[in-house]
Amino acid sequence: MANLSDMSLKILEVMKQHPDGITEGEIREKLKIPPAEQANFGRRRRELNYLHLIEKVQDGPRVLYVYKGPRTKPRDTSQINIRLRAQALHAARGRCGNCGRTIEKHGIVLVVDHKVPREWGGETVPDNLWAICEDCNAGKKNYFKSVDADWMRKVMAHKSVHVRLGETLKAFKGEAVPAATLEFVANQDDWKKRIRELRYLGWEIETFNRKLSEGGRVSSYYQLVKSRPWPEDPTGIIRQYERDRAERNKADD
Ligand SMILES: [Zn+2]
């Protein structure tokens, strides 16, 4: 279950081959990463931190990554420091990232929160922090309480985006899951399409909008109606299904 994405594994391999450390630029060069994947490189490298201990060492102007071995305990992330907190609050511009209410109009108080909880392996990095109002924060804590954090940590590290999304929906046991949670679990722009593709495997998922609070904006939610056991290679089967359909469409023309 605890699989990492293919790119993460390749990055890990290169780090292991260079026990004295290697820079990010050198890793990119060795892996000859296609331009389309370049943007994901940083995330893929950080993803390794869930399961592996990797030290960052300053060597003159160079930053080296040194592989230290697998983690025996789940990552213990630090508190959100002042700089990260200020950064997230600045980016919010007085508006709750979840419900959209503002300090000025609705008198809300903003708190800085992890989008993906730390217990799931969510990191204390700008990408995973947002400013939300106290109401949303309380609601979210309540919401995530029912979800098994150990299981979610494994789900987050799975290489198939379809398995990550499907297992997250299952983990909420029929409760509606906020779009923001699924977006982060998918870790890609096309995440809505990936959810729709689960239909090819016989899954049924409903989507609906909900207003979180008076004056807030409408947020979308996803709810699992029916799930199916995973085949050997879910993402591969979905890709094959799409290729077959494209062929059929061509034949119909
Ligand atoms: Zn809010």
C-alpha cells in the first residue's frame, strides 16, 4: 500500500547512489525529467520525506540531499513558524480560504491551518498551509476526527492517483468530502477528471454544492455512493479504457 510515485522512487534511487549527497539540479539532470513533469519535481522530492529520512546539507553555495534511510517513526513536523504564518495570512487577503467570508464584512478571525492534516503526513510547507476562519477550522477538525490517520498516511503515499482519491472517499465512510481535501490528495490540476474516471471501474460518486455559513461562498463536495474492489493496476485500466473509447469514436466517424 505504501507505494510512492514512480518519479519519487527514481529520485530516491539517485540519492541512494550518492551517499555523500547530490544537488536538486544534478538529480534533475540524471533523471532527464520530461518538461511536463518538471513542475512536479519539488513535490515528488518532498513526498519522500513521509517515509524516508533525507538530510539537507549546505556545501558552500550548493544544497546537497543526503539519504539517511527509511523512517522508523512517522514524520514529526514542526509547528507553523512566524514566517510561514505571516505568509499564509498575507496570501489570504482577509478572506477565509474555505468559506470565503472576510474579516471586513463578516468579522471573522483567521487561523493558519494545514490543508492536509499533519497526522496524514501533511507537511508544514507553504503549499499545504492556508488561512481559514475559526468556524471552518472547528468544522474541519470535527470532520477529520472520524478518519483513520494511519490509514490516510498510507493512502497519501500511494502512486495511483485513482487509489488515493478513491481511498480518501472511502475513509470518510459515506460522509461528503470537501473538494479542497481531494485536490490536495490528488496533487494535480486534473483531479476532478481523475474522480470522474473512477466510474470506469464501477464506482458511483455524487457531487454537490453546500454553503458553509451565512455570507460564505458555495463549496463543492464529493460523496461516495458505491465503491468496488481495486483491480491490479487501476490507473492502467482507466487509461486503456480511454484508449479503447477513442478508437471506437474514430471507427464511428
Ligand atoms: Zn470559513
